[in-house]
Amino acid sequence: MSRSMSRPPSEMIVMRHSERVDHMFKGWTVLANKAGVYTPYDHNMPSSLPIARPIDNYSLDSPITVNGKVLAEMAGANLRIAKHAPDIIYCSPSLRCLQTAYAVKFHSMSSANLRIEPALLEYPHAYYMHTLLEYPHAYRKCPPLATKEQRAQFEVDESYEQWMSLEKLFASEEKRKDYYARLKDVLFHIAAKTEQQSSTITAKPLTVLVVGHATTVFRAAGVLTDEPKDPSLYDLQRVGDRVPYCGSVLFRRESSGWQPQPVAIPSVVYELCRWYNEFEYSNSIRSTVWERIRRNRLEIVYFAASVLIAIKVGFLHLQ
């Protein structure tokens, strides 16, 4: 008869979400809204929206693109092939993270349900930096995230006791230093949390997958290796250019602490392979600004207006 044993993770994989629609198609919630009906105008846009809610709400909680879904599926298959299928999966409540985590779970053949952890949510100011044109006061409130009923399709573990609630997260304005501290604390919490496993499979490393944002991966690369990285505001706004979609790092617990394993997971290279801070992130780098804004004149207007508003509000609130 097998007995259960409690132990902490032996491996942690920290991954960025896959390609998001709003970064590929500026102003898409207006351009694809035809009398209240979602009408995609590019084959990289999802044929239908993943959850039933007003299209305007997607301005603050973007889904992933068609290419993004394929990339997430490849990332999951990579974990299965490399024998690092996750036993536990945590993810940010953002829709793009839910979709990415579910695709990875399915294609890695993991049996774990998703644990939604609000503490993994992106820096709140990041939402309005990109969407102030649609929501001028978005930074003062929680974005319209998927409800319990809407996220049921992603096989979420609703019994999971969250480390931080959304209410607490948005109870007051969060500064950059508070955001870095939050990420550090939740990553250490996940790394230390013990899990029940059958004694018959304890020889296998307990692997935890964390699906978050570019800053989640960047921060994990620092705090888990005892080399804290607190990027400046300038770097924070551009960290997405350094950690590509589905870019990930696998850390293994050793006697000396958590050590990165740069070649443990096969790369998925389809445009550019980039090195940064001794970690290899080998996935797609987004198409250039000029390639994106030339698609539609209205996109140019949205892009220019968003940049001007973001700069103005950034100086007022993020210094």
C-alpha cells in the first residue's frame, strides 16, 4: 500500500505567456467591433473570443493570438519530450496566462489543474500604460478578469487557497518597489510550499510550472539565484523585448540553492534567438513597431495617442 509524502518542489519552470492580441493589433477591440459583433480582420486573430463578455473588456485583458496558441502548444510538447511535464501549475489570472498555461498543460500531458494566483499578476500600472485611450482611469481599478464560471474551461483548481487576493492587490496604489517585493515573496512562497505525493513516485522530481509575465521570468532569474534584479522604470517598460513569448527558465533545487538549467528544455526558435543575463530565451521577438502600425491608419492614431498618454501619466504616477 502506497503512502503519501509531503515535500517541496525540486524543479521550477517560470514561463512568460504567449503572443498577445493587443500587442500585435493596436486598437483591435475597436477595429474588430462591428455593431457589437467580434469580426477578426487578420488570420492571426482568434476566430472567436475565448470567453463571453463585452469586447471592450478585452482591452485590459487580452487573449492570445492564433500563433500564440500554437507556440504555447509547442512549449507544452517540449516539456513532455524533455520529461519535465509539470506536477503543479500556477498562473497569473490574466486571460493570456490562463490560455497559455492550459495549452502547456494539455500538450505536456500534465494532470495538474491550474492554480490561479493573483500575486503573479502584472504590475497594475502596465495595464493603463497600453490602454489609457480606451480606459482613461484604468489604473485605479482591477481589470475585468475572467470570472470563476468563465475560467472553468481551463480546468482551474478552485479549491486552491490563494496567497494574495485581488481585493488586497488593488486595495491601494502599488509602487514599483512593492511590485518587485510581491513577485519575490510569491515566488519564494511557491518554491517553499510542500505538496502531497505518493511515496511510490517520490523518485521523480516534483516539477512546478509558473506562467506569468515577462517581469515574472526576469524577476525569478534574479531572486531564485540570489542576484536580485530591480529594473528601472525604463527597463520595466521594455522587459518584454528581452523575454520573448513563452520564454522560460528551468531552476533545479540543489544544496547551494536554486540553479538555472539553460539546456534542460529544448528551444523553440522561429524568428530570433537572444541571450540575456546568462539565460537563453529562444522564441519569437515581436514584429517591429513600423510593421504593426502600417496595417491600418486608425492603428497609427491609437498607437500615437497611447504613447503620449502613457508618457504623461508615467511621469505623474510611476516616478
